[in-house]
Amino acid sequence: MKQIILAGAMVLALTGVSHAADNRDSEKDWCLLGIADKCGGTTTFDLAEKTRRLEAAIKKGTDVYTPEELKHLQAMLEEARQTKRLLDRR
């Protein structure tokens, strides 16, 4: 009896982890990450839209993105901000 209960608990735990990972992936902005096959829309944005989307993605933090992905998004945001500063000088 204990084995059946333990096996059931393990199945529930594994299913919950898998479901949490699916939710995490579904919240990612795949277009920003450059994953075209998972991107439902366009991968081309104007600078203001790209900055807004990057800021929103970064705010989701490690609940949605891996530390490596967040680092990449942060670098992209800094590049977008530098581009805006250069364009504003003209």
C-alpha cells in the first residue's frame, strides 16, 4: 500500500514539475531570444518596441528566464539604449 501511495506521489510531483516548466517556457518572449521557430510573430521591432519588450522580459526575472537568458536580454537592452542615445544626438 505504501508503495502505491509513494508511486502516485512521485507521478504527481513529476507532472507538476513538467507543467511548471511548460508554463515558464510559454511566458518567454521567444522573438527576443531569437528562436524563430517558437516565435509566433515578427522578429523585427522598432527601437522603442524592442526596448519595451526587453524591459518587460527582464522584469519577469528567473521565474521565466534562465540566468544566461537574462544576461543576454540585459546586453540586448543596453545595446538598444546605446543605439537610442546615438540616434538622439543626431
